Amino acid sequence: MSDGGTKDPSGRRLSHDSASEPYASLGATGPHDPDPLADPNATEAALDVAGGADELAKETERGAQSVVGRWSSPLGRFARTALAIVAFLVIAALAWESFKWLFGDPWRLEDILGTGVDYFHEPPFHLKQASDIQLPHLWEIFVALGEPVQRNSDTTLFGHLVGASLYTWQEAIIGFVIGSFIGILLASIFVHNSFAERAFTPYVVASQAVPIVVIAPILVIAFGQGLTSVVIVTTYLTFFPVTIAEMRGLRSPDPRSFELMRSYAASKWDIWRKLRLPASVPYLFTALKIAAVASIVGAIIGEGPGGIQAGLGRAIIVFFQAYVTSPEKLWATIFAASITGIIFFMLVRAAEVAFVRRRGQQEV
């Protein structure tokens, strides 16, 4: 008969109390005691913890989607474009001064921030292209903006460049509008007439192979000096990207959409107005952003032979003649031309964002 005891692996008998000691250390009195996790209160607490973790994960996911959604919205994309431009300018400025630091002329900063401390730097290497004549320091250019544009003049260089930039931008926007209209018109004709496309598209492409500096004097001879020749040069540079991109955009709708429109006996005008043109908007704005910058370039180039006295083109010619004595003025003019192009680009980008946002609201 069994005496109710248990044996260990060596054959020794263990009492009931000894056999239950391992379970006592776990908070139980025997091998058949109930599991503490089976307690309803413990189960409910565990479920609450799991539910809280799930809710936290969902909130985190919603927050991440909200951030991504804001950057993916039209305003978010516009902000990303602006930040990208600012970041590029900062990197370019750092690269500029780093190049001067390594290869430029020796320079000294006196009384830094009014502390009375001077700083002298001797670059470890010397390169002609990094000299103060070839490449002045950025702070020297900024200081020159506050100085008179000419000796004994009441107008500062900054004020002069602002006026010149506005004048050039007015010329550019006229050519931009005309060139964009011509580009959309040509693209519409080519899309609807394959014979015209095959006949004239090669000439449209070949027109951009002729240097604009060659065409500008010819246009001045043909139309005389003044605003007209400058606008024609600007139009010449603007219409090409709009034509090519708009041709692609007008052909972008789904073929089934064309079949649906034709099933309702829609005319070519209705198809163009209600299907082709709305579908081409992304392509059109891409071309317009390129054309905006090109129009500034065209206006500056046309102002030289066109005899314009108030634009950036004239300022570049004048300051180039005095480059040896004041290189900062020419560099400031170059920066003004670049900033004018960037601002025009951002205006077109803002128009695109506003149009897309309004279009999305109308669809909703």
C-alpha cells in the first residue's frame, strides 16, 4: 500500500509539506491550486493595458498620418518648395565662403560685433578664381547694397536694383503671357491636326537651337529699340516649353473618356474644354514654371540690344564696365536677377497650389 507520500529522483520519500514547498514559493499551496491569472480582476486589468496600448498605437499612427498629410497637401508642397529653395541658398552661401576660406585672399574682420576683437585669416591655398576681384565675400556684397549706386547719388544700390528688377519683371510677364497663349494655341492645333504637327513641330524644336543672343539683335533691327523687341525675345523663350508640355497634357486623358464624350455627340470644342484642357493642367503648370524663369532670362538678354535703360540688363552692362573697382555691384545685380526669377517661379507655384486646392473643393 502507498502511504500517500512522494519520492524524489533518489528514491527518498517526501512528505506532503515538502512536496508543496516549490508551489508555496509561487504563491500556491499545491500543484492543483488555481492559476493566479485566472483571477477576473487580473484579466480585466490585463485587457485594460492591452486596450490602452492599442489606442496609443492608433493615436500615434493618426498623428503620423496627419503630419504626412499636411506636407502632402497643396500648401504643404508649396512650403516644401520654399524650404528647398532656402536650403539650397544656405548651402550655396556656405560653399561660397568655404571656397574663399581655403583659396581666397587674406582678410581681416575688425571690431567684431562691437567687442573690439579683430580676426585675421590667411587661407592655406591661393587660387586666382577665389580672389576678392573674381569672387568677393558675401558680406561685402550685402554692404554694397546700402551704399550709393553712383558717387553723390541719393539712391542706394538696393533701391536701384529693386526698381530695375520690377521693370524687368514687367517686361517678362508680358512676354510670359503672350508666349503661354501661343504655346497653348499651337499645342491645341497640333493635337487636333496631325498634318500640322508633323509639318511644324520640327521647326518649333529647331527654333530653340538658335542662340538667343543672335536673335535679339536681329529683332531689334526689325522692330526697333524699345519694349517691343524685348517682349518678342521673352515670348520666343516662353512659348516652346508650353507648347511641348501642353501637347503631352492634351493627350493625357483616358481613351475611354474620349469614347464616352463621343457617345454623347460632344464636339471637338466641348472635348477640348471639358476633357483635354482640365487633364492638361498639371503639365501646363510644370511648363509655366519653366517659362517663368526663361522669361526673366529673355527680358535681361533683350534689354541690352533693345536699348532699355531701366532694367537689370542695363545694370549688368554698366556694372560690368566698372567691375575692377567695384565687383560687388555686378554680383549684387546677378543675385537680384536670380531672386527675381525665383520669385516669379514661386508666384506661378502659388497659382498652381491655389488652382489645385479650389479644384479639389469643387470636386468634393
